[in-house]
Amino acid sequence: METRYTVRQAAEMTGIKAYVMRYWEEELDLHIQRNELGHRYYTGSDIQLFMNIKELKKRGLQLRAIRDLIPQILYTAANTDKNNFQLLEGDTEEITPQDSLNNITEKEGENVTDPKILEFQAILERLITQEIRSKNEDEERFRSLDLAIRKQQMARREIAAALSDKRSTRETRIHKNI
């Protein structure tokens, strides 16, 4: 039987706050299992999935982009050895079957030679780069739109001020004639 971890244990192992894990579960439509009492429990695969999500967030991806990557992450995880489940470079960690909370050990300097993993990492890097580029383009587009709106608002204020001056001048003339 696979080891089950409570929310608190999973939070300690991943370094992710429990409320963030619940939020990601909801936003990314993750299917976290529950026990007989309805409490969440996490498996080693769930822990690693959260570690990969954490790494993607650290690299600047938004949750909606990560949501699109979840099927690829799960597919790759299903086709790799459960005890050697690492998808991303960086601060990812390895799941090993131990009875204590020290199930996660850092993998430093280890080369991943599985071609599927390397291909998946290359795809992720391209997707991340594409998402960051898209984010920057969107930001520039919004800046130019904001500038255009501000210019239009300024022009309207100037027209309103000119009309107000014209009305007050006209009213002044009418009052002088009376």
C-alpha cells in the first residue's frame, strides 16, 4: 500500500503552505484523494506534483498555464519510475520510500539520462519561455492601451474645460446685458 501523508505532512515536505495546496487543488482541478472521514491525504506522486507546480510558479508561470501542463506532467509521471520521479531541474526533490517525514531528499548534481525526461524538460522550457514572452507582450499591449485611454480622457477634460469657459463667458455677457 502506498504511503499516505496528511495535509500538514505534505506541507512540511513540499514547503508549500496548506492553504496554498488547497487553492492549487481547486484552481488546477487536481484530484486529491480523501479518507473515510473526508480528509485529504497525499501520496508520493501528489507530493512530487506539488513540487513541480511550485517550480513552475517559481519560474514565472501563471496557474492557467500550469493547468494546461498538468496532463503532460501526469503522463510523464505515469511513464517513469515512481521512486525516481523528477520532471524539472532546480529545486525539485526525489521521492524515496521511507517511513519517516524525511522521504524527500535533494538531488544535486545527478544527471537525468532518460530521453523522455529530457524531451519533456525541453518542452517545458519552451513553454515557459513562450509564456513569459506572451506575458511581456500582453503587458506592453496593456501599457499602450492605458496610455491611449489616458490621452482620450485628457482630451475630453480639455474639451469640457473649453466648453465650460465658453458657457461662463456667454453667461457673463447675458448677465451684463440684463
